[in-house]
Amino acid sequence: MSLLAKKRYAAMSRKLKESGLKSTPQRLAIIRVLVESKGHPSVEDICSRLRKDFPGISPATVYRNVMLIKSLGETVEIALAGSGSRYDGRKPYPHPHIICLGCGAIIDPELESLCDMTREVAATSGFEIKSFRLDFFGSCPACRRKNKNTISQKRRKT
């Protein structure tokens, strides 16, 4: 487990304890998947990763626990129309995502200008910004290469 994952795991476990919630083996395993995931797993992804150690674990159990962890502010839900939700336990604070419309990959870009933009939105609107969601949609390099190859093959056939 990386240092970041260890810190996140400790923070999430501490938050459970401070909230008076039990640290069940399944709950801790769900937290581990959330903090170790390089991507943004769905409930189904988490469930399939846990089935080896917890053969009877159900998507409903995973979902309830992820929602509990989310209610504690320890994971961010990325709701995607038509493909369900994905979860980010590594960065439980508002941050942007880039989402591939082809394969569904989600990455977290590092944007230095985001703080400036948030301040500008607050200043021009008069709102006190508590949170935000900023998602960019497009095609990742792998999908663009795949589409380019598919188009080239179709042209050769005609």
C-alpha cells in the first residue's frame, strides 16, 4: 500500500471510530479498495475485488457501506448517466475529473488554476462556495487511436 493510501486508510478508519461506527472486516476491506484504487471503482468493481476474501458479500452491502463512507465525507461519488456511479476514496474533496466517453476511464487532472477559478466564481456570483463538481468529457488517447485505426480499416475496405 502506498503512503497516500495508508494515510487515507488511517483517516477513513479514524472517521468511522469517531462517528461511533463499527470497523467490521467488510467495511475495512471496502475502505482498502477505495484507497488503493488507481481508478474510480464502481460498487460492482469493489464487490468483485472483495469476493475472494468475502465470498458472500453482496453489491447491496458494498453500496450501503460506500454511502456510509460518503456521508462521512471520505469518498466522492461520480454519478454518470447511463453507467452508474464511480467512487473516489483517494481524493475526498471537490476536484475535477476527465471522463472518456469511449471506455469510461476517469482521471484526476491537476489544475493549478482551479483555486483562482473558484475564487472568481465566488466573487462574481456573491455565493460562498462550499463544494463544486467539474467534469470534462472526451476521448482518451487509447480510444482515439482505436477509432483512428477502425476508420483506416473501413477506408481500406471501400
